[in-house]
Amino acid sequence: MTGPAGSAAEHEPDAEQLVTVAIPARNEEAWIVRSLQSVLDQDHTNLQVIVVDGASTDQTPAIVRSIAERDGRVQLITIGTASIPASLNAALAATRSAWFVRVDAHSTIPRDYVGIALRHLSGGEWAGVGGRKDGIGDTTTGSAIAAALGSPFGVGNSTYHHGTEQAVVDHIPFGAYRTDVLHALEGWDERLTANEDFELDYRLRHSGHRLLFDPALRIEWGSRQRLGELFSQYRRYGRGKADVALLHPDSIAPRHLAAPALVAAFAGAAALAGRRPRLVGALAALYGSALAAATVREMRAGRPPKVLARLPLAFASMHVGWGIGFWEGLARGLRPWRRRPGGAASRPRTADPVSGPAHAVDGPSVADPRIGARGLDREVPVAVRPVDPDARDAELVERLA
């Protein structure tokens, strides 16, 4: 294989190497069987599969326990907070392997996914590797949303949504990493409610490591199926991007500011509507023309008419939701972050071996230097501190002042 991977892609790892697959999950009873089955069906079979349940209120934990009874590679950790960073840190604390692969509970992966990732990572050139995140829609609206996620107009020049060639990148979705690198970085920042994966990749790159995008690693990701859900999702993403922007101002690229600029332009035009009533109409016409052009491009790709009819609304839901969320996050976080000294990145909050409640762990065993290898027929403290979003700003002031 040629391309950015070079010799690393040609390295054949030991087929017996243990690989940890971590699946953070919350209320995923409709998807968790599909997701877990795609992991258990991997060609590389020596797996430690850790599902971390973040305070589900549905049957997700029961389903995972049932699968774990039939397949000893699966273990369940339950934590008392709906936090993806905390879930990933709990899995990292429990890992027994040198390789850590994150898989989303709302997605499936092909049979060779873990093997390809291991081949890249074991060569030593890459600290992380990831692939394409292809949206899957179960309804007409869901298919329109999936099409918007795969469109450069919808997501900008985000390689992992539509890239077709291997490349060195600044971010990978649901990445596979060297475990030693994750430990050195102290895991994911639990203060973040979104964009935690981008923030981790930022710190990874700034510590001297590189990330590889390989489209052969194809993730089929269950996209939102309703426009309101999509708007809320991207509003949350925008807030998360603002948090990361305040942490790492130099991480912001022009594409990250496009949606906030759109929202700001419409807000400014609306404020001036009394004096310049044509301004709002002109701006709406300009954006509408861009929506129409992007929809025509998707029509040429053979999208069904019913999907195309909903596509402009999907684009707008993403752009407006993300833009509003970004300004909300910036306004919410600016005051405490202003007291942050220097500009150096703060240390992420990670597992704490002495505080936080005990969390139940189901599965074969955990080998962690802070916990020790032991049977898991009882509750074991997996040191994860639940995040109180309301107390986050106060904590940031205290820790970063």
C-alpha cells in the first residue's frame, strides 16, 4: 500500500495481539446489538470489548449483560453520568491492551476494521488512525440528513465525511489509538460535553504525534432521523466547539467560523430590518441560492426526489444549529475563560483514584495499575468523577485562575 501510511501500512502485526474496543453508550437499545455484533464479528478476534453505559434509562445495560453472558470478550461498566469523556476514561482505566479502538454505539464497522487499524498503529508511525463516517438514514428525512453529512456544503472540508484517499489529518472520528499515548495525554477532558474527540486529537498532535485518515476504515453511523433532533445535535456541537476554542484558540480553522458568521449575519440583518428592510431578503436569497446549488449537486448524485426536497432543511438545521450553539457556548464560557493565564492548555480532568462513586463493572476482569486485576462479581470502583455541568464554570475559574 502506498500513500501517507508508507511502511506503517505494510507492517503485519501479530494476529494474537489483544485489542481493546471501547463503546460509550446511553439509551442505545435500538442500536447496541448491531454495533456490538459488528465488533464481535471482526476478523481480528482477540478483543477486549468494553461497553461503558452512561446512565441509560432504557434496556441498554440489560442487553449488553445478555451478550456478555454468551461472549466472554464483552464487559460492561456502568457510570452514573451521561458523559462521553467520562465513559471513555473509564474504558481507558480498564484496558488490558496496547491498542484502544473507540466505536460509537450508534454505528457499525466492517469485519476488517480492527485489523486495518492495528496494522497502521503497530508500525509505529501513527499515534491514531480513523476513517470515513458515513451517515445512514432509516427514513426519508434521515436519508436527507445523511446526505447533508456527506456533503462538503454541509460539513465543509471535513475529510472524514467525504475523503477518498489516505491523508495526514488534524482529526479522526471514533479513532483508534496507541494506549500509551492516551495515558500520556491523561485521556479525554471530562469538562467537555461535546467535541471531546477533536480536543484530544489537538493535544495529541501538539505533543508531536500524527493522525492518519484511511477511507478503508468505513464507519456506518446512524444519523438523526428528524430535523429537530439534527438541529439540537448541531447546537450541542457548536457549544462544544466554543468550549474547545476557548481552551485552544489556535485550533479554530476558517470552516469552524462559517456557521457562526451566517447566524451573525442574519441577526445583524434582522436588527437593521427597520432601516434596511431589503437586507434580510438579500441575505436570505444569497443563502437560498447556495442551498439550491448544493441540492442540485446531490441530485446529480442520484438522490431520490423526496430526499432532495428535505435536503435544504437538513443543511439549514446543521448550519443554524451549529452557529447558534457556538455563540451560546462562547457567551457562556467567555467570562471564566478570560481568567485563564498565558494560553497554555489546561490539564484535562481524568480518572481520580481517590474520589468519585463506585461504578459497577461486568465482565471477565480488569487489569489497571490503580485497581489491580480482580474478579468482577461485585462492584469495583472505576475512578470516574461525574460531571456537574452547572458547576463547570465555577470549577474552571478556580482551576485556571
